[in-house]
Amino acid sequence: MKSKSLLAIAIVLFSLAACKKDNPIEKPIQPPVEKPDPLELLRDSASYTLDGQKIILTETNSRGVLNGKANKKLDSVVKNVEYISDDQNAVMFGRFYSLRNDNRNSITITFLKKYNKSLTTPTPTRILFEPIDKLDLFTIGERKFAMDFTRNNSQNGVALELGGNEYGLQTYGYSSLVYHPLLNPELQSQSKFEIINLHKLKSGKYIIEAKFNASVYLGDGSNVKKIENGYLRLRIDTDSAYF
């Protein structure tokens, strides 16, 4: 009787083993873990050589947008007050990025372009105009230096301004239409600014890269120094009002 019971148990165990073999339990398939895009971790940065010293800036000081009157002209001067006219159908739009480091060095890069107001839209606060196509400022290619930025505001391109130890050096002139003439274009004849990459990230943001060299000087064109081997990387968020 005992042997029959053992035989029955053996048959049951064999049957269960056979069932497991014929119908193995499938493990749930785990969805693949998507690795973060290392490009998403990149921060704004700039580097260049000035007076033989390489300067690296990785801290964002500020960023923002600006509007200015376009194609300004001097109408008259009364009691040292400048009366100026401008193009009422256009706006000078700018997007600036300011970077710094711990050694009192800083640089502000401003991208500038005149737009007919029909190609712009008011910002949420309705104080400023911004281009409908926000990436228009950042297309791949070369840019000229806008040497009359803050003065006539007639030139598209980029403007650089140094701060900290090199405070006052910039690629454009003083703003007065009376007391300072337009700068000589020869100051930037050997300069170049080129956006070399525009990459869209999975998050919908963008990274741009640029290389540049430029002359920087005081607003009257004196005390000229050379920026060499410049490199710039910026994150652009077109969903932000201050992209």
C-alpha cells in the first residue's frame, strides 16, 4: 500500500514537471531603460584667448531679450538733447547671453536682427516684440559684427561685450549720434563669427555651437585687443519667452 502511495506521488510530481516543461512560466518583459542623452546635461559655456591668456566661462550670469528702435537717424540737437527719428515699421530684436567665471571675467553675446513688425508677435507681457520664427536668429552660417548696435541699430549680426577685468571692451561703438562718429569697419575686417551647429535635443530644446574671433575696443575704437580661438555653446528653449 505504501509503495502505491509513493508511486502515485511520483506520478503527480512527474506530471507537474512535465506541465512546467510544456508550459514554462514566461517572465514579464521589462521595457528597455532609456539612457539619458548626455547632450541634455551640457551647460552654456564660452572660451577664447585674449592677450595670450585662455579664458573659460561656464557660469550663466544672465540671459534675456531686448527691443530697440531700428534705423535711427539724428534730426536735431537742442540744448545738448538729441532728437532722433526711426523706422516705425521695424524693430531691432536682440537675444543676449552673459557668461562669467570666478576670475572676474565675463562676456555678453548678443544676436541682433531687424524685423518688420508684421513678422513679430508681442511677448506675453505685450511689452516687447519677438520674431515669429524664434530659430531665425540661430541658423547655421556666418554673422557680421553689428558695429552700430545701440547707436543707429541698422546692422544685423552679433555684438560682444567684455566685463570684469576687461570692462568697457566691446565690438561696437558708443550710442551717441552726435559726440562719436561711426566706427571704421576696418576694425572688424579680420573678424569672424560663425554658427557651426544647431542640434535639436529630445526634450525639444536646442544646442547651438559657434566659433569666433574679433577685435574689441573702447566705444571710440581705441585700445584695440584681439579675441582669438573663440568657442560658444548655448542651450536654446524656444518655448520660453526668454529663449
